[in-house]
Amino acid sequence: MGLLSWMIIGFSVGWMTNFFFKRRCKLVRAGRMFAGVAGALTGGLLANILFYGGPINLDFAWQSFAVALACSVLLVIFSFVETRQRKYSY
């Protein structure tokens, strides 16, 4: 899986988070989308390095998909916890 597919995974996770947890603050919503994309890119690169020995593998791999999805979800959850503690205006 390449960079574009990881970005789509992260964008989807961020969008679904914003869909279920609606907030008025657009900065927080954009931050969650960015966190999803950043987590998916990090997880995908990490999976390719661990499983294939190189940073980019253009073939479809379930391991890369699973790790990208898990890292994206974890980073969005972390950003959700951080924004809840700071009392942004929603």
C-alpha cells in the first residue's frame, strides 16, 4: 500500500471521528483530520519497515493496512483526549 492509500485511511478515520463527535470549533475538527492522516502515514511506514525491510512497498499488504488503521485511531483518540482537557470553545 502506498502513501495515497494511507492518507485515505487516515482521512476516513478523522472524518468518521468528526461525524460522530460534532464540534463547532473548526480548528479542532481539522486537527483530528490531520491527526488521522499523520497516524496512518506513520503506521504505514512503520509496518513496511518492520515487515518488508524498506519504507515503501507498493503492493497491497494487510499488515500495512492494519497497522496504519490502528495508529490512525490511536492518534485521533490521543488528540481527542488532549482537546477535551484544554476546554476549547466548542
